[in-house]
Amino acid sequence: MIWYKSDITQIFEYLATSENGLSTEEAKKRIKLYGFNKLPDSNKINIFKIILHQFTSPLIYILIISGVITFYLNEYIDSFVIFAVVILNALIGFPQELKAEKNVKALKEMLLPKVSIIRDGVANEINNHDIVPGDIVLLSSGMRVPADIRLIYTNELRIDESILTGESIPANKTDKTISEDNLTPGDQKNMAFMGTLIVSGRGKGVVVATGTSTEIGKIAKNLYEIESSQAPIKTKIEKFTKEIGTFIMLASLIIFFIGLIKGISVKTMFLTSIAVAVAAIPEGLPIVVTIALSVGVARMAKKNAIIRKLPAAETLGSTTIICSDKTGTLTKNEMTVQKVFSKNTVYDIKGSGYIPKGEILKDGKQVLLKEFDNLYLTFLVGALCNESTINIINDKPKITGDPTEVALIISAMKGGLKIDHLKSVFKLLYTIPFESEKGFMATFHKHNDTFFIFVKGSPEKIFELCSFHSELSQLEAIKTAETFSKDGMRVLAFAYKEISKNTAILYQTTGQSEYIHNELKELTFVGLQAMVDPPRPEAIEAIAGCRKAGIRVVMITGDHALTAKTIAKQLLIIIDEEEVLIGKDIENMNDDELLEKVKYINVYARVTPEHKLRIVNQLKRLGHIVAVTGDGVNDAPALKSAHIGVAMGKSGTDVAKEASDMVLTDDNFATIYKAVKEGRIVFENIRKVTFFLIPTALGSILSILGTLLMNIPIPLVPAQLLWINIVTNGLQDVSLAFEPGEKGIETRPPRKPEEPIMSKTLIERTFLIGILIALGVIYIFQHTLDKGYSIEKARTMAMTTMVFFQFFQAWNARSETVSIFKIDPLSNKFLFFSLIAATLAQLAVIYLPQLQWIFRTEPLNCNDWLLLLFISSSVVILVEVDKYLRKKLK
């Protein structure tokens, strides 16, 4: 069937559906028949690719080449150990990388878009994947079209089809049948295609194709090949690793040539140099970075923050400013009308929440509404110029739509209005949906032989559209609106226009949209409704926490300046009488003038999405790392421009979510604060892994170099050096990626973006530890030889001392500033048990005859253990003293 040419009746008959949609049972059958509404997944987890990835590091190439050469030189034991290192590295890296991939994929599944459809005759929300041909889909501004749809109703519907047609100008849509032949998708004005973006308006349509049967599904392979971005932190780590690698390779060459000068054989020095390089280079660091990021992402997901882009997990930790919406993010989004102004009188409305129980009072006395007086009309317009619904079952409200509109329905019900009856007698003919640029919503109704236009919106906009009986009544309305706003309430104004039947005939001939827009003037103002949306208690705590952490919180809202200021004071975003900047003022500023303002302004009111983008860009000019919240289509530029775009999971549009780096499943500001803390933990854990690996690598190099210069035998043979690499670096570096956050991490100042992986303190401490490890190993080795023991025994002592130096260094790495004796050893169970496992492995190498033969070891007695544990534990004392002195100096 050619959908755009077919009549709606024909399509319904062909698809066995109707305007009431499919039944649930029928939808289940069609899922089995047509499959899920999915495109081919270009990002499937490829296990074979992950396995190969374990062997693609240049360092692994060196190992493999070394293994082949040692095998060719008949050094079968060393060759076996080298290949064992390669395989063990893969065995450790593979499950961790696979787990990280699965975590990211699972999180993507959590972000499946929801779509409103009609099933069993009622509106429902389902996952995009569950749509089937024959479903009736409700379309609205800001969503991506979920399937190929034949439109059956449109209301100023405009769709950006550039993803499909390349046309940058949004297409105006219609529900009329088109008779022309062989039209391209771009010319099919009564069709909405999967993946395209609804720019404005509303619509309804029947699904005619899903998944790979859609227009975009046919070209999905080319369209959905998305290149993965490289995390800045991973780039930084790779650069750091190359620098360290270069240093270690130079050191290995120096060791090689010094050994030759000392008369040691080329074969021995070659194997030793390779072993030193392999043991010292932190080849696991890039993998650990991915693991640390995925661990952080998983932790954030548990706290209602879904990270869409892995780099964002770490970038969050350096955030210096959070620009937040007000409604629903900083506040509860449970609107309740408390005040009504009509005909120069203020009324109080009792009750709260979404239960329609409460009286309307004037001077403390209950008021009964009279039909079609101004107070009645204020409630009537609020209830009918409205796209939301509420159903109350057993005193439990189920709402659909915007909380502000629901509050208007509840206030009307408190006034005694019967909403279902009114909807039947005031037949809805046309709707102009609310858009932030317009600042109002309008509906066109027929009541008997009379036509009405009902309008609601911001007081400023409605006042512009109204004609008042006198200047005094207009001033009274403006003054009351300002008073309500000053008290922290959100204020909406209501107006209407009555049109005679003869005039309304033009509606039939002029066209719906043009006619209604032409009539939006000389409206009759009927009243104001003022509602409150209390601040979230947890947001107040989170903002206080942000202040302690050196993070500035900025409120950007479309609400009235006085409302914004009152809420900002309650949230402690501002204190006393700080300036609030409004959109009109921003409009008259150039970027340099705005730059000066954003240095200190913390509240912006009556702003448009374009203003928000300008504010974000100026904050970035000042060098801030900016996180921005948004939920609408027009918020997408600001979300993309910010370092961290944060979309709302409940109220956010699909476009906002796609433009964001993070999605809040609970729309709660406090969740951003928690995510920032987790972002800081991610970076700190990467730093801890680095500080664990580098000093021990330096110790390995210096100990070999030192013995060569002292003209004593090399303390560690290649197999032992490679074993140290396995037993120490294999699990401990990964386990440090799972470190919990240190106490007080959320109150530290934000980290500077340019700050390197290793801080100045850690670099200085690295050299101290490296020298101490080298001295300890050389001393143990020389001391054992001086006592007349065999060189195998001395090397066993040296190797075990090196292993335990690294065990103790793993504990040191858990905090840069806090004493290790103040950290619970079981707070990171992974590290605790990995150290136990590594200790048992080391004991096996020392005492099992088969492993003694491979690693040239001899058993140690009790005195040997006491000595080497005393020497190796000195690294803890050194670092503890360093922490204490630095703390005192601070």
C-alpha cells in the first residue's frame, strides 16, 4: 500500500486498527509477527574483538617478540614466563573490559525513549521498541518520531527531516491525502518518518512501518555507524604512559649497556633489560582508566544519574558551575494553586497536592461560584485551555501532562466545576500548543451556537493581548501579579474572547491556524491564578554542599524575576538582595557586557533558551567547567555547548536527552551533586592507580641499575621480574579503581582541568618511594649474600622484598593525604582479597618445588620473613611521615 496516497479509512481497514488503537493482546501478537521496533545494532558487544584488544598494546608486542627470542635462545623457562604474562594480562583484562562494555550497553537500554500511544482506547506510555504497525501514536514538540507514521491529525506540526532528506528547513505537515505519484519521502507531507525530529506543534498518526521496514531502517547501516569518542582523561593517560614508557625504555637501554661494560653476557643483559621494561611499564593503566570510568558510571546509575558518554563520568569531577532549571529540578514540581485574583479581589484556596479537596475563601469566608462570572471564567479557562489530565482512583491521583496544568484542573474542581461535563459542552475545535517563545497557549471551543477562544500564559504576555475596562484595573492586575511573584508563587493569567456564529464561519474558510492567530487580540482578562512549587529539601542540602565544594549554583528559569528571587533565597542560591538578571536585559547586552554580569549573577529570570546558551558560553569564556540542565528542544544548544549537559529523564524531550551527557531519571538537582562527587572519585581512583604503579616501576629500575654500578650480581632474574609484574600489577591496579570515595572529597575545591594525573606531591613522593624500594632490595640482596647464602636464596629474598614493597605501596596509594591507619582495610574488599591472593601466590613460588625450578627460588625461614617484612614496611612509615609533615606545613 502507498501510504501517503491512501485514505485514512482504507489504512485503518488494511492494518485492522482504528482511532482507538489496538488492544493489548493484538499488540503482543504483532510484536511476534513484526518483531521489535529496532534498527540493526551497530554496537553489539564483539567478544572476539575484546579478546584481540588484549593483545594490541605495543607493550604486548614487545613481550611477544621477547618471548619468541628467548625461546630461540633456548631459555625455555623465561620464554614460558613471558608468554604466561601475556596470557594472564589478557585473562585479567578481558572480563573487566567485557563487564565495562555490558555496563554501558545496559545503561543505554535504561534510556530507551518512551512514546505516547492509544491502546485499548486510552492513552499509554510504552517503550519505543514495543510499537507495532497499527498503533496510534501521539506526537508532540521535542520528540523523535518513533516509527514511520501516516498522519491522521496535525496541529501546526513541523518536522525536521534533515536526517533523512538533507533538507535543513523543517517540513510543515498535513493529514490530507496526497494523490501525486512517486513522491520522495521529503515530499510526503502527510507522513512522519522514524528518527526525524518534531520541531513544533502536535499530531496523531497510525504506525505503518517499524524497525528495518522504515525508510531510515533501509539505510540504517550507513546512518548509524557512530564513531566512539576518546575520553580526555584517556588521552591524558595515554600521553602520560608514552612519556613513562619512553623513560623506562631509555633506562632499560642504559642498564643493557652498563651490563655489557661490566662484562655480563649480551644474552643475560638482553633478557634482563626486556624484563625490567616489561616489569616497569604500567601497561595496565589505559585498561584501568576504562574500568574506573565504567565503575563510576555504574555507581552514578544507582543514584539516578545515567551517563550517556563515558568521558562525562570524569569531567563531572572538575565542574565549577552548575546552571540549573528551577521547576522540578530545584523544586518538587507538585504545583498547588493557593491564590486567585479576579475582579480586583484576591481569593485563598485551601488544600494541597493533587486531591481536589479544599475551600475557596474570601476574607476567611467560603465562596460559591456563580456561572460565567469572572471568578468562574478564571477556573473555566484554566481547566479547558489545558492539555493535561488527572484521574483519581481510591484517592490516588494519576496525572498525565504538565503539573502546572494539573494544578489548574484541581483548582477548578475545588470550585465545583465538572471537568468532563464542561469538555462535552465546550467542544474543542483547535489548539495552539504552548511554546516558550510565544509564552501562551490558546484553545478554540464551540458552545451551543457561540465560539470561544480561551488563552492562558504569562501575565506579561496575556496583558499585551487584553483590553482592560480601565487603566486602573490593568494596574491592579499588574501589581497583584508582582505581589504573588514576590511571595514565591508562579503566576498565570487567563483571558477569553467570545465570537459570534457568523464571525466564526470564517474559521471554516480562512484556515484554523491563521484564523485563531488573527483573533488573539482585544481579549477579555478574567483573572490570575498563583501556585506554589516548594523547594526540594534535598536540593537545599545539595546547594549547601556545592558551596562547600567550591561549586557555584546558578538558577536559570523562565519564571517571573520575583518568583525566581524568592525561590533562590529559600534555596540559599542568593543571600539578601542580590541582583536578578532578566531576559529583556540580556537581549540588550552584547557578549562582553554579559561576560561582566555572569561573573557574579546567580539568578536569571524570564530567559529564553537562546539566552541560556549565551550565559553558558560566557561562563565558559571565564574558564569555568559548566554543567547545564535542560528538558526542552530549545535547550539542546545549551546542553551541547556545556561541558556537561544534563537532561531531565521524566520531563525531558528526546532531543534534550540526545544532546546531553547525563540524564537524571528523577529530575532532581541533588542527583547532579551526587554525580559530581562520583566524578571526583573516578579521577582520584585513576590517580591512585598511577601512584601505585609508577614508584614501584622506578624502584625496579633503580635496584637493577644500583647493583650494576656497585659491581654486584643482578638481584632479580628476568623470570622473577616478570613474576613481580604479574603478582603485583595484575589485580592491585584494577582493585584500586573500585576505591570508595574518601571522606570529605565532596568539599574539596574543584580540580583544575589542566591538572596532570600526578600532582606535585605525588611526583615528589614517587622519587622518595622509588629510591627507598631500590635501597631496600639492594640491602636485602647484599645482606643475604654477605651471610654466605646462595645467590638463589639472595634473589628469592630480593624478589619477595620487592613484592611486599608493592603490597604496602598499594595501601599507601589509597589516599594522598589521609593516614592509612585511619582507612578501613575492608572498605575496598577487592583490594583486600587481591592482596591475600597475591600473597598466597608468592608463597607458592617460594615453597612449591615445581615453581621453585621455574623462578629459581629457595625456601625462606622465619628470620628471613621478619627481616624482609621490616624492610618492605618501611615504605608505609616513609609515606606516613611525609603525609604528617605536609599536613603540618599546610
